[in-house]
Amino acid sequence: MTVRSDVQEANQQTGVVTATGNVQINYPARQLTATSAQAQYFSRENRIVLTGNVYVLQQGGNSIRAETVTYLIDEGRFLAVPQPQRQVESTYIISDPEAPTEPPVAPAAPPFNPKPAFKTPVSE
């Protein structure tokens, strides 16, 4: 995992690494990247807590936007919390082999003929 930020601090007594300011995380082993205002890695619990305008993107297109995202690494689970009065936004790419690959085609309308058909003359 690579963490880039304006400031980083590691506390060996608590096992917590804190990154603040323009945080960018690249975690190839888990196929994800993330950005946030702050990130904390809790080495003893093996979890990452991202706060402040968090965006997490997994390879394949799944993503989460929230104010706070906790990533429980061992479980492969995300917990996302929005700002007050807001919502979390997630995008999931779902494989559906039974979904049509092309939009349905409307049945063809009968051809329009603006000229009326000729009538046979009637003699009296």
C-alpha cells in the first residue's frame, strides 16, 4: 500500500499511522485507490479510516463517496457514513449474463402509402 499526503505521522506505541492533507492511497493487493482529507491506518486492527470527502475506487468500477469510510481489511468490508443530512453514494458494477446486450427493437410499422388505392369503376 502506498500513501501520499501533505503530512504523515506514525506512532509506534499505538500502531497508528495518520496522513493528512490531500491523501491518496494506492493499494494494489486489494485493487483499490482512494482519496480523502485524512487517513488513519490502525495496524493492530488492520483497518483504515478515511475522513473528509472520501472517494474509494475499486478495479472494475465499484466506488463509494462518503464523509467517512472505514475499510476492514481482513474482512474486505467497507463501512461508509455521510455528512449530516446527506447520503452515501455507491456504484456497483454487476454482471448480469441474462441482461440484453442491445436495446430492444420496436416492431416495424407498416409502410405508409400516401396515395389511396384505385377503385374499380362501378357501372350502373
